[in-house]
Amino acid sequence: MKIAYIMLTNGLEYDDRIRKEMLSMKEVLGDVEFKIFGFHGDNRTESGMLSYGVPYELVSLKSRGGSKGLISMLRKEYDFYKQIVPKIKDYDLLWVCDHQPFFFPLLSPKTIIWDLHEIPATIIGSRIKNILFHRMERRCKWLIHANHERIEYLSNRGVLCKPCKNLVLRNYPDQKWLSEGASTPQSYTKFKEWLGNEEYVYLQGINSESRYPLQTLFAILEIKKIKAVVIGNISEEVKRQVNEKYPDADKYIYYTGQVVQSETAPFMAHCKFSIVFYTMKTANNRYCEPNRMFQCLGLGKPVIVGCNEPMKNAVVQYGNGIAIESDGSIIEENVEAIKNMMNYYEKYLSNAVKSKKEFSWEAQNDVIKNLFL
């Protein structure tokens, strides 16, 4: 079988979900050939081979640029569709990633699996948009969603009309990634020199206001009983406000800067716990599916999360952490959650260790298998 992956991207090597899907399909199908056809955010033309042995080809769009309105978006997406169609004539199946390449489920006669990484907010909502989405849903073999809460949200809004075609494939870490927790990359060694023998909280991806960086860091610094490592970029303005309010912040907060995905595992594997917050202001944030939460849970590390349903439900079901009443926007509540975690840590850790096998990508291989029955 030949499968063409269709996607827009800003970094193929960083899209770990695609790697996991392809490896699972090879295990299930045996003789399968993949190629990625995509468009990069910087509009470059490029071809090559990914680190896990999958070829890719990126096209540039003449329609790129100009206004950011609906007409411009439609022109860009149709330009992408027209360029890719001649390249996929001999492929058996199209695996369309996310909602942007929507002309493929709308127009392509090929068998399609539509992998919606996010809620497709820009192509649903109005009556005409929902009618078009219903057409796309009917024409696909399957639609894949990141969690059950997203399916429920879309169903309640009348977006989905074929429930039997919609299934869930959660973005859990695979065993390959989990095994990297035993490694000691230079970035982790440097951090350990700063940390010494003290304990720390793992923080990742708090580079956006929607993830409450100040509310998270202020809560840790209010207590000053545990340190924290911040993985990834974070704005200088956030650092400035942290240092202004807490002049000794550098004794408690360590910023790694950008770290490649394969090096994040040891930081998680040796942390005491992690904190993951998302605002509830948009559907995609409310029904978030954060890699970093599942990676910690897959390593048996407890977490503190907000009231966002997918995170809260995972924590409440297994008792592997604390789900607070708000979404993380209230510093005082965050402080109490951290104190609670530290006071009753053994209970949360024990539950996290017992349930970690539930958060392994390989536990979903039957879902992949059912796609091809």
C-alpha cells in the first residue's frame, strides 16, 4: 500500500505524531510505503528524507502572501491542492493532516483518512460551512480526533453527521520516546550542574499568555520550596516581570531555551511533578491535548492541571495528579495546588506509576488496525 501524507508544516522533524502513526501502520500493515507532501510556513521548495526514513516534498505557492482574509486563504489552499494532485496519482490512500488542506476531503476522489490535530474552527460554524463539512465527512473513510471531548463538542454543534466515522487517537508518547528518559544530553547535564541535588517542577511550552506563564511561575516563587525548569522559549517580558517581582528568581527558575524533542525526556523523567495550564477562552484551548502532560504521565510523573476537560478527566480517572477548579489563571489556587502536591506527593506518585501504561501510544495499536479492516 502507498500512503501519501498531506500537510502544512513548520517543522517535519518536530511532528512526533506523524512519526508514531507511520511506525504503527508499518507494524499493522507490513508492506507500506509513505511519502509526505507538504507546504512549509516559509514557502520554500524542498525535498529530502526524514530521520526515520520517510521521504518528503515541499512545494511553494504563488498565491502565498497578500491579504489574510477568506479569499486569500481559499486561493492558497486551492493552489496547494492543484500542485499536489498530479504527484499523488498512484497512491492508494491520502492521510490528510489537520483542517488546512480541506480541498482534499472536499474534492479528491482518493480514499481519505482525515486526521484533525485541532478543532477545525476556521471551516465550521456557519450553516454553509457546516454543510460543506458534512460533505467532507461523508467522503472520508475515517475522521480522527485527538480526544473524545472534541468529538462531543463538534457533535453538539451539529458539525458531525456520521458518528460511526469519527474515532479517537490520543497523542500519547511511544516506547521509543519514553526510553529516552534514561539519556543524559548536554542540555540536561548543564541543568543538573545548576540544580545540584534539589527537586524541581517540569514546565514546558509556557511561551504564550494562553498557557499562563506568569501565574505558573509566580505560584512557584510564592512558595520557594521547590525549583523549576522551563523548557522552550519564553518571552523576555515574562522574564522581566518575574525578576521584577522576585529579585531572587534566578535561584529557583532555570530557562533552557529551545531543546529538541528527543532531549526533553530526561528533564521529565527526573522531575518531581509537572504543571500544565491552558486558557478556556477558545475551543482548541479548552479541549487541549498537550503532549507534555501525556509524556509526564507516561513516565509515571504526577501533574497539576486546570479544569480543561481532557486534562481534568485523565487526572480524575487515575488519581495521578491534581485538577484545580480554574484553568490556572488564579495564582492563589495554583499555590494551594503545589502545596497539596508536595504534602501528599507519595499518593499522587503511586497512582501515576500504577497508571503510566495507560498513556502509551502502543496501547492504541488496535485503533490503527481498525482503520484498515
